[in-house]
Amino acid sequence: MSQPTAICPNCGAPIRFRWSSAIQTTCEYCKSILVRHDVNLTKVGQVADLPPDISPIQIGTEGMYRNTAFQVIGRIIYSHDIGAWNEWHLLFSNGSNGWLSDAQAEYAVSFLSQPDSPLPGPSEVYRGFQYTQQGVGLVVTALTEANYEGVEGELPFQYWDKSRCPFADLRSQDGRFATIDYTETPPLLFLGEFVEFESLQLKFLKEFEGWTA
Amino acid sequence: MNPGAPKIVPKPKALNCPSCGSAIELRAMGAAAAVVCSYCSVTLDATNPQLVILQRFQAQMTVQPLIPLGSRGKLFGAVWEVIGFQQRGIDVEGTNYFWREYVLFNPYKGFRYISEYDNHWSFVTPIPSLPVPGVNNYNRPTMTFDGVIYDHFQTAQAYTWFVIGEFPWQVKVGEIVTAADYVAAPKMLSSETTENEVNWSRGEYIDGKEIWAAFQLPGAPPPAVGVYSIQPAPVEVQKGRPWKLFFIFAALLFGMMTFFSMRALDETVMEQTYTFQPLATGEKSFVTKPFQLKGNSANLRVEVMGQLDNSWAFFGMALINEDTGQAYDFGRQISSYHGVDEGESWSEDDKLDAAILPSIPGGKYYLRIEPETEPVPAGASPLAVKPITYTVRLIRDVPFYFRYFLGMFLLLLPLPFMGRKRGNFEQTRWTESDYGVPPNSIAWQANSASGDDDE
């Protein structure tokens, strides 16, 4: 699990990677956003103050999804009309990675998925648009124009200079969930399902004053 | 071991309303999108540390929440804090119908809602799945979710009239959504649709008393008015319940019947054959030999059997207690007729008649019998007048079935009334719906059929 450490090119602090395939990470000390090129790290940006933290999840939180253990190793923070939400980057014990989105304590686990058919373009998509992926009938239930608010920890790609982030959220009749991420061209498709907080058996959660998990 | 040691997220600090300066308590740990000042009703952006004003408005109405903001209670397995409150309404043909919603928050489990209409309460959970649309046999829309079929109740534009506290979306007075309700009492499936978003939730009817207990509210919930769309039918008329009760009591009766008939003595106390000569003169009545009736108190079956020939015989009888002289008077009649009419032979026999004397105390008894028959016609040949031979049999403590069958019949009587009561309840439930009648009502189908004709 423990990966060779590198040195932050900005402040010289040790940078420890939990995941050998991580492309990007942040320095815990100086909050530099670091991108990995072979063995070298390049500072590409600086994380501004993160918005007030509302999620019980944090980097280092561990849990179970479909009998596979995972650890939270990074996140992207977005905000939109109804507040901020997190896309937590999960590293599974079998080496694969996925995402746990936490939007106001509505949780969904998803994985990057190769689209079966071309995704609708950002101008073609509308609420009620129907899309079938892996035999699952999905309907667009929300169109969101999110703001990129920050990153933390290890990510599978470079992600640090976004501003406007259009998303389409899709739902099915059997609890599946998908997101079309229009920040990339062609857009990315993430397919997954909604999960109950209890079912994730999360450990190392944040504590909230006056509340017990 | 633990890479990210648990941090304790402190309670949010109280902030001051930028509009009126009053203290605003943020309860949702920053999870809320909007907060409405309880004092001046200004709506603020709760995601912005500066609490930017989203909306100022002249209060069109002021509504006091029955569950105060900040109350905590355990409902449906988790602790919830009331962080927001709004009054919404729909306009149906010029009449405003209002209901109230409480926003509940738990930092781990997210948001739930309590909805209240005419003091009927429901607990509402957002659902991530999409229900499956359909129609019922009467061509009315349905939604299926988790194996339950919900019948469409109403679709209306819901208008937000009053808000205070925190909300997971940027709530605004004047906000309009298309709200559709589907019911399968005690549950409701609801959708709220705007141009860019549709959200589904499932509500469950909950007794106001449970809410009062959960949030430790003083006093009692105000009495509910009328029949609510997802109010469970009164327990005594719930589906299958009257029949269930009928079967329970019928089984009880059957059990009693079996028990008492098995316990019954069913013992022949006396069986004696007598002959009565209609031509005989003098006193016709006579008494039998005394016999013993066992037990404390039990019934006594008295049977009279005899073969007659186109005649009848009546037996005036008295059961007399030898010790006390108490007499039970009764009479039985037997008859037998036969003949040939238009070549067809016929017969009408009543060869046996029996009486059950209830609750005869034990003791020594005898029977006085006074036989009587058709008077012998004057001038009839004495040889034509046959003597009547009959048998009297006394049976102590016979099993007695009739009352049980009567009981079963009486048990059946209320069923049609309960069915009607249930029907009336359903009728009332659906009065405020878009259809005015229950989803299985032929009346609506007839209306819609005639509506089609108009087109």
C-alpha cells in the first residue's frame, strides 16, 4: 500500500502516494496542486481555501462497496445552486478506482464507463432525455451548471483549472445513476448506483459536534 | 493506522442577519443552501460565509411552525433536527389549499421532511430511483415503486408562501413547482418538477402523537380534520379486516360447538312405546314411570314417533318434577297422509316431532301424556278405527347446533355495513383528488368516456 514518497517541488515536504497510478495530488502542507511526470512532480496550481466542509467523509475514510474495501484518496469539490458537493476518489483493494459522490448526504458510487453509443452533446441534452448504457434505461433528471471549487489528494487525471462545469444527472427505475461530465470533449460518462449511507460501513469519518453517526 | 484522524466539525457559529442584525443560527453544518431569517424573513445564501441576501420580501403571511426550529427527535430510526419550515399551497378552482413542510437534517443521513396538511402528518424521504409509470384498469395513471402501485391523486402548481430556517435548495417565496401526488395509503409518492429538475420522494402517514412524542412537544397534536389522501382506513374496515374478524369469531363458535357437543351427555333416559285407542272412553292422560335426569342443569329432548294412516295425533305433555312438582308443559304433533290424485300417488309424513326443553335441573321426573286425535265420526265402524302406536323417547343433554348457525348468521350481518363504511371512507379520501372518485370507480371511466365523445 505504501508507495515511494516524493518531494513537493514547492515546499520540500514529503509527498506520499497511496495509489501508484495517481496523476495528480495536492501537498498537505503548502496546498500546491502537483502533477506527476514519471518521477518528477510539477506544481501546476494552488488550492484556494476550500468551502466549508459539510461531508462526514474525508481523505482516509475507509468503507466497503459490494464486498470490496476502499479508501478515500482524493476529491473534487463542486458547488452549484444548492450548495457544494464532493466527488470522492476511491481506491479499491483490488486496484481499481471509482467515485463516491456525496451531494447533501445523498450518496452514489460510480465508475468511468465507456459509452455504448455517442453521448448527447451539451446543447442536445435536456431534462427527460433518455439514454441506454449497458442495457440500463436512464433518464436525465437534472442539468447542473456547477462551479469547480477545489481539489484535494490523489486523482486519476489532471484536474485543476476548471471553472464552469456542466453536468447531466441521469437516473433509472432501479436505483442506478449516471453523470455525463461535459468538462471534457468528448464528454465523460460515469455509471453507478445510489447507496445507503449505512451500507458503505464507513470508518474514520469526521465527527460533528453534538451528533453521533 | 488512521491516515486522516477524525476531525470534529464544530457547531456552526451564530451569524447575524445582514438585513436586520438578528442572530441566525445555522444548524445544518453548512449543508443547507439557503437560510431564511426568522425575524425579518430575508432569504440568505447559506453557502456563502457572508450570507448574501437572495431575496427580500414583504411577508404575505406569517405561519408559526408547530415543531420549533432546532427541535431534535428520533423518527424512523435516526435523530433529526428541524432546520427549516415552509408553507406551500395550491390553487384549485379559486380555493387555496395550504400545507406545511419541515426540513429535517442529520449530518450523516442528509435531509428528510415532515409534511402536515389539516393536521395529518407524514414523514417524507427523497428517493433516488424513478418510479415506473402506468395506468390502471380504469385508465387512470399509476406509478410503481418498490413493488407498490400508487394511484395518481393530484397534479398541481405548488406555490411557496412562507419560509423560515434552512433549506437544501435555494428556496424562495413565490417559487412554483409542478407537484404530483400518487397514493397507496398509508404511503404517497410525490414528484416535484421544474424545467431542469425532477425530484421524487416517498411519504408515509404518521400519527401526530408520534411526532409529539419524538420531538417532546408540549400538549397534544391538534385534531386531524377530514380524511387525508394517505390516511389509513379505520382499522375495523381495513381491507380484509371484517372478514378476518368474521373468520376468527366463526372459528371460535365452531370451537365452542365442538367442545360443547363433545361434552354433551347425549344419553337416552327413557324410551317407551304406547298404544292409544281413539275409541276408548274416560281419561286419556296417563303418567310414565319416573326417571332420573342427571347433572345440574341441561336440556332434555323429547321425541314422539308414530305411524299413522291418514290421520294426526297431538300429544299434550308435561314434564313434572316429582320432588318439587314443577311442571313444564308443551305439546307435539305427528301426522301421516297419503293418497292417489289423478293417477299419482302422494304422501305427506310427519312421523316424528321433537321438543327441546332447555335448562332442566337434575332430579327425578315423570312425564304426563295426553294423546288426542281426529274425533271418530259418528256411525263409523269400530273396526275402521285403528289404535295409534307411538314411541316416546327422552334424551338428556343433547348437542345443540342451531344457536351456532344463528351465531354465524349474525356475524355475517355487519359485513355489508362495514363494506359500505369502507367505501364511504375511500370516497371521501378521493374527493379532493383530480378525479373526485376512487381509482377503481366506474363513475370516472364513464365521465372520461363521455369526455372523449366530446372531442
